[in-house]
Amino acid sequence: MFKGVYTAIVTPFTDDNKIDEKTLRNLTDFQIEKGVQGIVPVGTTGESPTLDHEEHHRVIEIVIDQAKGRVPVIAGTGSNCTDEAIRLTEKAKQAGAAASLQVAPYYNKPTQEGFYRHFTAVADTVGLPVIVYNIPGRSGKNIENSTMLKLAEHKNIIAVKEASGNITQIMDLISKKPDSFTVLSGDDNLAFPILALGGKGVISVASNIVPDRMNEFVQSALEGNWDKARKMHYELLPLFRAIFIETNPIPIKASLAMKGMIKENFRLPMCRMSEEHRKALQKVLKELSIL
């Protein structure tokens, strides 16, 4: 069972627009040293849409190599083409990934039956544990609970990263799912309520910059220390909001750059944030003693 904080790690770029391998290795070490339970490379936070397939696989290889088995690596290998998702997942399995994160196919907006066939095809063909990623705000369509519960019966489909924002849906899913299936929050903002409802952790953007505080927050909830978890939720809430003041991963990369941990480089269409938002983000970071 995947449980705790899993960092959706950024992909740092050099000034000449290449993967910054040295910085990525440093970020991986930083996450592990600060106590996260795992790392998730090349999700949307890792700017997967602008990495070619060779780069995509290289980022996964680097993180797995640097982690050296200290924590599991959940490789983002989803696609809106099932054959492509299978190929990416097979390569991640060969590299030593512990599981794959499979986003709901985007833009082509499958039917619920199409969702079911897509995820089961990946799970059947590759045999690597699959975490389904439900994020209708980006993919354009929600994976309904009736479909998710069918997927949860598959031996290789072990969890969902839930970022629908629909607490009613999430509550219903947790109440009906089998014990073998885990619900993880895909939204830092909703990690506390999802944990309170029976979720087991979060795939986090915020933990890129505050992995130790995110770990303390989530572990407090998992241990039943709800007063402490609630207090930390509200302390961190301004950060959760600020890192989505513009499209992710723009603010979190800006935050890391302000700390001197990465260069603030993006690949178009991602670009640097506005000065107005930068000042607002910097203010929150200072108030939370992150800067």
C-alpha cells in the first residue's frame, strides 16, 4: 500500500533548455533526506508534455538511479494513446520503477468504457502496479466512481490520485472501495479532508519546497493526531493556494528558484510568472519562513 507523501517532482532545465541532471539528482536527495515516502517524476509538475520520449525516460532513470532504492519511484507514464502509455510504462518497469502513474486520457475524452479498457490494457500488458490519475480539470472528463470501482478490482490497479475536487465523489469512493485499493489526494489543498475521510496520503506539489513539513502534516493525520494535522493544514493553506496562483508548475518552480535550488527555466508554452503574482508568492514564502 502506498501511504504518506509522494512528491510530484519538478524537472529542472539548464539555460540552454536541456534536462539539468545534476540539479534533478540534488532535488531527489533533498526529498529523500527530508523524509518523503516516494517520488513521482514526469507528471504534469515535471512538465511531461514538453519532454520527448527519450527525455521522459531519462528523467525517470535519473530519479530511480539517484533514489537507489531508498524510496519507491512512481513513474508518470500516462498518455492519451494506450499503446504509447504501454510503451512508456514498459520502459519505466525496466528502469526499476515501483509503480506507474496513469493520467486519464486527455483531449480525446474517452467514454467510461474507454477509460476502463485503457487502464486495464496498461495493467494487463505491463504488470507494473498502476495508480490511476483522475484530474478532469486537465483531462477534460471525470472518471466516474462506477468505473473506478471496477478498476479497483484489478490486481495491478492499486490506487487513485484523486484530483477531481469533488468531495462527495471521493467520500463515496472511499466508502465503497476494496481494502486493497488506496485513495491518495492529488491536491495539496484537499489533502486534510481526504485523509480525514480515509485517504492514505498525497501526491504533492507543495512538498517540492517543504517536504519535511508536508511529511509531518500527513503523518500526524495518519497517526490520528487530528488537532496537529488540522493546525498544520491551515498553516500551510496559504502556500497551497499560492503555488497555484498560476498554472502548475510555474509557481513551484519560481519558489524553488527563489530558494536557489533550481534555475527558473521552462519550455514553452510554460513561461515565467507575472511580476504581480511573483510578489504575492514571495510574500507567502516569507510569511511561512520558507525564504
